[in-house]
Amino acid sequence: MVCFSEDLKGKGKAMATTSSASASILDDRKRDLLKQAVYQKNGNIFFRTSIQKATANEQRQLDLAKSKLQNLDRL
């Protein structure tokens, strides 16, 4: 988010730079968070995996469950 005010031209530029730096720091934190490992349960066993892989697997399972419900509704 960039903040800029016409009556504070000099300060507005500084605020925009600070806001850009903050956005960059947040992006770095998000990338670091995505690299972290999580444990995902598969059956009775927990496997260590990345957040991205765990999210993709959960989305796949959700899509599969939705398609099964749609097939049941058709019957």
C-alpha cells in the first residue's frame, strides 16, 4: 500500500518508499513461510512436507470430495 498526500509532497515520497520496503519485507516473510515444513497426516502416519505441497494435497482431496458429492446428487 502506498500512501501519498498532495500537501505533504516530501513526506509522501518517504512514506511511499517506506511502504514499498515494508511490502518487500512482507513478501520475503511469505516466501520464507512457504519454505517451512509442516506435518501432514496420511492414514495413521504423519509425513513432513512443504506448505505448498500440503495445501495442494488438501485442495486435491477437497476437489475429489466435491466431485463425489456431485455424482451422488445426480443419482
